[in-house]
Amino acid sequence: MPKRRVVVTGLGTVNSLGQTVEEFWTGLMEGRSGIRRIERFDASPFTSQIGGEVWGWQGVPADMIDARENKRMDRFSQFAVCAAVQAVRDTGIDLDKFDRDRCGVIIGTGIGGLETLELQHKRMLRDGPARTSPFTVPKLMANAASGTVSILWHLRGPNFAVATACASAANSIGEAMKVISRNEADMMISGGSEAALTPIGLASFCALKGLSTRNDDPQHASRPWDRGRDGFLLSEGSGVIILESLEHARARSARIYAELVGYGASADGHHISAPDPSGEGPSLAMRQALADGGAAPEDVQYINAHGTSTQLGDLAEVRALKRSFGDYARNGLVVSSTKGATGHMLGATGGVEAIATALAIHRGVLPPTLNLEDTDDECDLDFIPHEPREAKVDLALSNSFGFGGHNACLLFKRFAD
């Protein structure tokens, strides 16, 4: 049986640039950074004191979920619910009239409800085990976001959570595409969510020496491929997209942002936190995505790169691009990283960047790489520094790579009947 075509019909996000897709996209186009000094807790004892909060977050809006349910969710689940409701509304579909057996949810996370774990551990030590909240496990478990979103609309299709660190959202979207292509669902709500910007989360990444310490200049701290980069910026948020079979989307005359035609997933098999310097693992995932989509390397015009602003990671990705695209990587391929604007949302980042990639295709504008002033010698590709660029893109890749050596690549195509 031939695989069914899969299209993107809905988008939703909350992140440091805004709490809607339009706020996020406008921030990218205006070259704004969502990085500031951390406000949710006193970050002064930490070596990195800056990050990408969802600024002004007050919980899921009341028109999306009731206040009682809001309190029963960890922050990462709240983000996911808000992004999912936005995405469903964006499709224009009424899920109450949808075949609930034919719609599923896959929302990944790298860490899950870290804030809940921290707070309840403190409560147990202070007040004793009997005072631990009965909602502790339901709030902190990695599948809480995916489960809550399915419960919201009583959806009974395939439902699970992917936990592959910073590749979680991209893996989730890729697996959702496969579910639809195998005719196991007509629609999937997929993406990722993360809220690890907590004291223990920040302290742990500081201990790894992976974060930028440019505390006096937060707006310019995330500097993908720049010679002066000194680490990534810990951020939070969620990115959720709606995937539908083309037949289903056509039957209801849906607006289609892009077609998702390829998915690649691989492992470095190298180190639990450091990337393989050769870039072979990410290159394999990119080649798999191209093969899955029936595309040649020269067919790709744009790549939304992982580009975290770390010394090792940025170099490894450039080497992976050169492995995958050969001379075309330097002569024709256009690459950018939106993490200069958003920081790194860990398990949510692939969802937010999938949205950026789909919109770049749909609107014909490529988001820039912020803060790229002095390009590293080996990083000699076209990274779209500073300003967005108008371009007609027919095929684009979105890359996500995570601790544990997980690599996930999504291949998006301009939709055409």
C-alpha cells in the first residue's frame, strides 16, 4: 500500500518571543531576541543568569481550559496545552465532530515536569512524606502533556511521548507523520514542550559548562557559528503542529502550510552529552530524510539548523552539512538558526523550529541568524546573518540533535497538488 501524503494544517507555540505564532514570527522577522535576565527565581548565584522564559506566563488562558485543570498541570504541560489549542483552532476544525479514533497525540519532552519534582521534593523534606501532593507523578511524568491534550478532546488515536532530549519534538513530529502515512490516523497533534528553566535545571547545565555566561549582554549571548560563542541559552516553551492526511485536509478545504515528506532518525553512538565531531550521525539522519522524501541534496534550498551556539555542536553540524551536501553546502544551500532569538528549548525546540520552517516555506521569507558577527573559520556557509531574506523555498530541512546522540531531521516541501 503506498504511503499517504501528510500535510501541515495548524500551528501553535508559546516561547520567549511570544505566546502566539504571530508574535513568534514577528519577533523573528524583526530580529528580536527573547533572552533576558531570569526573573522566575534568583539566578544571581549561577554562572549563567540569563535565559528564554515565556515572559508574563499566567497559565493556560481561561478560554482554553478551566482553572482547576490548570493547577493540576506542570508548567511544561500548560505550555503544551496552550500550543495545542492554538494549533487546533488554526486548522478551523471542530474536534468534537471528528472521529476520535482517527486522531492521536504525540508530544515529546526532554525532561518533563522538573519544576513539580523540585517543589514536591522540598515539600516532602520540609513537611514530611504525607504532605507530598497526590498530583506529583501525574504532573511530572514525561507523557503528561501528550495525555492531557488527548483528554482535552477525548481523542483515542495513537498517543505517546518521545523523550530524546533536544530531538524529542522533531522525533514526535516524524513519528506522527509515519502514523498518518500508514493510515493509522487521519490527524495527529504533535510537537514538544519543555519547562526546565528551574533552579536545578539551570544549575545542572551550568555544571556541564554548556551555557553562555555573557550575563551582561543577554540579547547577544546566543551566537550560533560566531567565533565568540560561549554556550547555549536555556529556554522554555512549546511548539505543536497539526498533521493531516492530504485526503482529509482536501475534503474540508483546509489551508495547508507545507507538506511533510521526509523524516530521518539516527544516533551518534559516541557520547552521552558531546556530539560526534565528525558529524556522521546527523548526516545520516539528513540523508535518511532526503531518501524518505525522494529528494536529492541539491533539491533542498533551506535548512533550519540545530545551531545551538556551542563550540562543539556548531562545528559538528557544519561538518554534517558538508558530508550530506558536498560542494552544494557552500554554493547554493542557505542555513540559519533561530536559537539566536529564542535560545534552546531542549525537547520543545524541534516543534518551534518546525513551525519556523513551515512558515518560511509558506510565506517566502527565511528567518535570520542573530548575533553572527565574526564567523568561525570552519563555519563557512551562508547563515543569513542579522536580517530575514525573501526566498521561494520548495524544500527545507529542520534539524534537531540531542544529548544521548539522538538526531532527527524533518523534510518539508512547498505544497502542490
